[in-house]
Amino acid sequence: MGLSVTILGANSAIPTATRYPTAQVVDINQSRYLVDCGEGAQMQLRRNKIKLQRIKAIFISHLHGDHYFGLIGLINTMHMLGRNIPLDIFGPPELLDVLNLQLDLADTKLSYPWTFHPLDFGESKLIYDDDGVEVHTIPLDHGIPCNGFLFKEKKRKRKLIRERIGELNIPLEQIPKIKDGADFVDEKGEVYPNSALTTPPKRSYSYAYCSDTQYNERILPIIDRVDLLYHEATFLEDRKERAKHTKHSTAKDAATIAKKAQVGSLIIGHYSARYFDFQDHLDEAKEVFEHTYLAREGMTFDVPYKNKK
Amino acid sequence: MGLSVTILGANSAIPTATRYPTAQVVDINQSRYLVDCGEGAQMQLRRNKIKLQRIKAIFISHLHGDHYFGLIGLINTMHMLGRNIPLDIFGPPELLDVLNLQLDLADTKLSYPWTFHPLDFGESKLIYDDDGVEVHTIPLDHGIPCNGFLFKEKKRKRKLIRERIGELNIPLEQIPKIKDGADFVDEKGEVYPNSALTTPPKRSYSYAYCSDTQYNERILPIIDRVDLLYHEATFLEDRKERAKHTKHSTAKDAATIAKKAQVGSLIIGHYSARYFDFQDHLDEAKEVFEHTYLAREGMTFDVPYKNKK
């Protein structure tokens, strides 16, 4: 149970033999969501032993290829493996044209129901909602329309005090209501307040994903105090001009956003292919925000933070 | 010098953690051509230390995704790395729409001149021609329009007998003509026939690539006596019905074509993801055609055949 993020690709636009373009799996209470889908994401899912048919929804931030060129291959493979459960895909409206064109050319009708949800880019919106999570957009500033995504775990239910349930012989059908906060009234009409039957739930967690963006304080209210923030850090400060020109961030930019938003922990990634080592990124960010970690292919970050590999 | 084929992907439609969809590099006298470009081909080029900027032309057989989903990423990476030498791309006409749509959405104008050459599918045609090679299409039979490609190394020049050149004091500017077969006339008007100055060139080699096809004897005259044939062998004979239904070949089909065309050696590949070992493919093919070899990611086949790894 809980929230975790697995990095499938941590590189920016140019992949190498071992570094993949952006893709991440967000796991919230065992429901799985894919965030961006660079080329090779489906192979990376397999390498990391993540069942691709368990992905419920896919969120694409923008239409630079390093964030979506792997999508058509992934949805095609889901089809060839006989998927029948629905898939929701969120992204810029034109993404639907790209998918439909390629499916039509191969005469492919996907084996499963899929729904494409075109996104707009003006302000933060609630775009997805299921039993366990809400997803909101985070409008970013990157030259072409680009959204980040905020995952907010839904408020968990209160926890039953098992002994009290037994003592009072509470009927099974009442249990869900009690978890939702109801009091219990027994046959004699005696009222047992909810606080005597349950304890408060663990707090719910949140994750903000900011794919490609230049330094942008307008996102601060949206990502305020999230438990975990991923923020791109394509460059170091010594390439500040290059960062501005390409509308990307430096490690210091990412850390400054993390600090101002008072987030729990920061993951940085989307490294330019010019870097072969990321210690300087880490050092630069940590000077501003201590709880910074480097994204690397195959790593899983848990909330609260515990680095598995 | 010579002809070689490096396998970047030997799997059929569904990639795994280690098995990639179809892509091959054909190297003829140090000019490089890419044949098909499944997802991940650019990473496979890097893993195999093949400089992607040295690829002169790309040939796409058909628009099933496992043969071209890696193309947009590759041409994009060539651009981001600052390529300026021209690139020729050959494929079904609609491929241009797929590329243009994705380039336009990212506002990308490629840094190098590129020419798209739409192919048709009715009969074998000469489609490409440079100093060292001719490429012809091989119309295949696969449900959607599909071409294989025949690479014919051009006739090499005659080899000079160095001693004779020295003895006769032949001026440098005459050498190319003599390599082309001209006689030499010295200052006194004495004629030395070309056969006294040169020896015949080594023979030229040929490679035929048959990507996806059901058993089809109409290709026999086109691939007649090629030195090396790649022919797909998605299934084994016990799945003959499945092969027919999906318009693919069995290992026996591939070997029968190799035998009837009297080719030098046969490479089989495009294995269905249902197989985890290909010894049965090899055994089935070898019963019909002894000089059969299994394609695996990272292998290079030289002509005449010598398996490097």
C-alpha cells in the first residue's frame, strides 16, 4: 500500500545504449499509471517486471518525441497480447491524430476499449478520478503546450478497532458506513460514536510530475507541500543560458521550486546527454534543497521516501 | 571491404526485455544502410557501436509498427546531434504523413536535407543506386503492401598489377581508365592490353532481405543465387495454419525458398514472441537447407559467411 514512482527513463531527448527518454510508472495503492512514454518504454516495463496490462491510464505531458514516441508501440503490444480491459489516455489533442494515423495504416483495431482525453493547457484542472486517486494538470512553461501531473491519493477510510466491532456484534453491512465515519446504534438504541469504533486513517500522499519546463513559480500553489516532486533538471547552472533558450531548468531551478513549494522530497532527471555523471546535478540541487535524489533507470521511489535500489 | 549484415532486432511484433523488433544494418564497402527500423533501433545502433550519422539511406518494408516505430525517434536524434549530410528514406507513401505529422507537432525542421522516396509494390524495381550498390525492391505477400530489398554490390574495378605499372611508367591520370578496363599505349605507340596490366576483380556480392511474407515463389527469380538471404520464419510448421492466417512463413518455408533460389546462405528471424529458444527453427530449416543461421540481436553476418560473434 502507498505511493511509489518507478523511473523507466531519466534522460532527455537523446537516448543512449543504457539511458532512456522519459517514462515513469506511478503506483498508488496497487493501481498503476504511466506518465509519459518515450521510445523503449515497453521494453523498460518488461525489464522492470511491471505488467503492462495492469496500467490503467497513460498521461502524456507534451508532444516532444522523447515523451511519447514509445506510446504507439506500447498500445499496439497491449493489443497483440489480447488486452480487454479499458485504457484511458490523456494528452495534447493532436496526439489522437498520431495514434489513429498509425493504427489505420496497419489496419489495427485495438482489442480493448480505449478513450482519448484531450487536454488543454491554461490552468490546473482535475482530469482523472478513480477509487484511489485524483489527477490534476500542472500547466508548465516549455515553448510548446505542456502539462505536468499532480497525483493526489484520495483520503483513506478510517481504520476499525477490531475488538470493539467484535464486542458490539456490529453487523457486516454496517462496516463500510463506519469506515466512512458513521456512528453505530445498537438494537437497544444506544449510540456508539465513530471515534470509539475507529482510528483516523493514515494520511494520504501526493506526487507532482513536472516534465519539461523552465523555472516557473506559477506552479507553486499547485504543487504546494506535495510529498514527492519530480522536476526536470536538464542542465547545470553553468548552462543557464542554454536552459533558458531551450525552456528547460537547471538543477538549482528544480531545487528552488522544491524549496519554495515546501515539498517532502525532490527527484531530478531529464539529464542532457552531454552529462555522463550526475553528481554535479545532485550537489547543485542539494545546496538549495537537501532532500534531493537523482532519477536513474530502474529506481523506485516510495512515499514516504525509501529508495529500494 | 565486402558486405555484412548486423541484426539489431530479430523478434516479430512483440518485443521483450532483450528481443527487439526488426531492424538491420547492411554494410557494403563501408557504406551503411538501415533496413527497417523497429522501436529501439537507435538504442541498438548505439549498443552495437554503429555510428548512426553514417547511415546513408533507410529502407522501410511496410507499415506494421514492428518495422518502423523506431524511425521517427532515429531521424529526430540524427537532427539533435546536428547531422548535416543528406538522408534518403524509402518506404510506403503514407510513411511520409506519419513523419511529417510528428515533426510538425514538435515544430521540428530537421537539420539535414532528407528525401522521402515513396515506393510502390507491383513489381521489382531499381530504387537506389550509388557508387557501390544498387537496391531493388522485392514485392512480398503480407496482407498489407510490403517490399523486401535486394542489395547488389556493384561490379568492382579490375586490380592493377603494380610491378607492370612501375615498369611501364604509366602516368597517374591513366590509372582509373586502366582499372575500368582500358589498354595502355606508351609514348612510342606500343599497345599493352589491359589483361597484361590488371587481374580480374573479386566477384561482387548480393543480399536479399525478405521481411514479412507468406511463402511466395514469385520472388525466386529476383533473389536467384544471392549470396545471403534473410527470410522471416515467424513460426514452425506445427503452426502452419497460424502462419497462413497471419501471412507469415515457417522455418521450412524460408528454407524451401532458399533452396529453390539456390542462395549461398540463409538467415532466419522475426520469431514469434511465443518461442523462447530457436533450435527448433534451425533444425526445421536445416532439414531443407543446410546453410541456415539464426538471427540474434547483435550478430553480424559477413559475405562470404563468417559469423563474428
